[in-house]
Amino acid sequence: MKLAAAFIALAFAAAQQSDPHHDAVNQHGDHVMGFSHEKTTHHFRLFADGGAIEVTANDPNDSESRDQIRMHLSHIAGMFAAGNFEAPMLIHSQLPPGVPALQKLKKEVSYRFESLDRGGRVRISTRNADALKAIHEFLRFQIADHQTGDPTTVSYLVPGTPRCLRVRISRTA
């Protein structure tokens, strides 16, 4: 019984230890993005035509975080469209997968900022197969490095479709 209790205590202590890389991503992200990761939630979505970066304030009354998110994401949409991926490099301390192809194929990719009630979204889309692969690589890296737990499968749910018409089909790409 004592051995089982010791094992449980050890497992709990290991789970409580922080991941230095993830802590650095959060710290760099707070600095680069201009808002707290503790007050906001990130989601990265993969769609058949690209994907999305979504950030919302956790508190519906947190207008400061909401406004900072909107300012950051509208700036990011413009930077990415110009082939500038400096912000993710500063946050992650490495060049995320997919970035070289996105820079090379920047004329084939659309980055559109959209306001959400508590934040915003950068909708990324393309009709180019190589750019699509790069978008998905980039977003899967974000999911893993930010540890969001978002699905890494492609959703065929088209954003903006009325709920009564939505059908979700996912597959691994």
C-alpha cells in the first residue's frame, strides 16, 4: 500500500512539473502578441481549403484582451500576406514547418482577419495544393507547440455555414 501511495505521489509530482519549452512559448507569446495566454484561448483549425487561427478572451467582459487580440490578429494577417512570419519565429524560437513554402507561395494564399465576439480569427485559404499542405503543417505545429488539444484532422465544415446546414466530416490529411 505504501508503494502504491509513493508511486501516485511521484506521478502527481511529475505531472506538476512545467515544460520549459512550453513555458518559454507562453512567455514569448505574451510579449509578442501583447496579451496574456492565461486570459485568452487559442485554437488552430484545419479546413479543406486552409484553416484558421482563433483567439478569444476567456472572460466575456475582458474588453482589453479582446481589443488586443483583434489588433494583433489584424496585424498578423497583413504580415503573413506579405510573407513575414517573424512573430511565430519569435514565439517558438524556431522556424515553424510550412513557413518556407508559405513565403514562396504567398500570392497563392489569402489571410483574412475576422472579428469574433470575444476576439478574432485569421482565416487562411488557398486553392494551391502545395500551399494547402504548408498551411496544414504550420497549423499542426501551432497545435502541438501551444498544446491546444485541437484536432489535427481536416474538417470539411465550412466556416460561416448556417448551423442547420452543417455537416462535419473529418479525415486525416
